[in-house]
Amino acid sequence: MSKEGNDRRLSRRDLLVAAGTGVLAAAGIGLMPGLAAATEADVDKLMAEKIGSVKPKDGKITLTLPEIAENGATVPFTVKVDSPMTDKDYVKSVHVFTEGNPTPGVASYHFTPANGKAEISSRMRLGSTQKVRVVAVMSNGDAHMVRQEIKVTVGGCGG
């Protein structure tokens, strides 16, 4: 390969290194902490995408979270929805949202009457003190919601 004067050509290796560096830089931007946190409006928008125009009612959902999470990287939670889980009356889905993480959607779970009960236990990452919102969509189209604040002392999402 000639590198004389202004006739410098990139080798395939140089091109791959440059492209790889750009990809890593772009990926690193997404990992930087504190760039953005989901707002209540962001949660409202995502919730509308998940459940439509239905206005969620209070009740039927029990959300168990610690009052204070000493480590936001692994916050345990349990969601229970009061439902007979019969063919005519069951929980179709449960959606978990946060009002403070970089993205508002934590998880969505889908059920059928064959599940027998609508209960989930899992863990989530929380970057700071924030509200967790859970919405359950029933087979008749109704929706129920619960909201709870949790204090996070050490951030799990880079906070």
C-alpha cells in the first residue's frame, strides 16, 4: 500500500479499528449515568401505549417493596393481583413502571387462567429514590393501579 504524499489510503484494518472505536464510543454514551431520568409524563405515555385509554382504578393490587433499598442494583419486589383467575375473570397482564430510571418500563407479565394466580416476584434496578407504578389489566378490559415510593441509598442504574 502506498502512503506517499497525499495518496494515503486506509487499510482494511485501519477502517475496522476506526469503525469499532466509533461503535464503542456510541455505546458508552448510553451507559453514562445521569443523562436522563423518566418523568411522570414518560410513565403516563408508556402506560397509555400498554393499556390504551382505560383509566386505572385503585385496588386489587398488592405491591411489596422495601421502604429503603440500600442497593438500587437489586431491589426485590412482589406483585399480587386479587383475581379468581377463571376463564371469565382473570388478569391478562401486569406492567411495572418507574418514575426515575433512564427508561420508564421495568417489565410486563402476561397471564392466562391456567396460571391459577396472578403473582410475580422479581428484582429491578433503581437509580435513585422514585415512585414505582404497577398496572394490572383484567380480562374484562378494566385496569387497576398501585403506586409506591421507594428510597434508594446507593444507585443501581449508575446513580
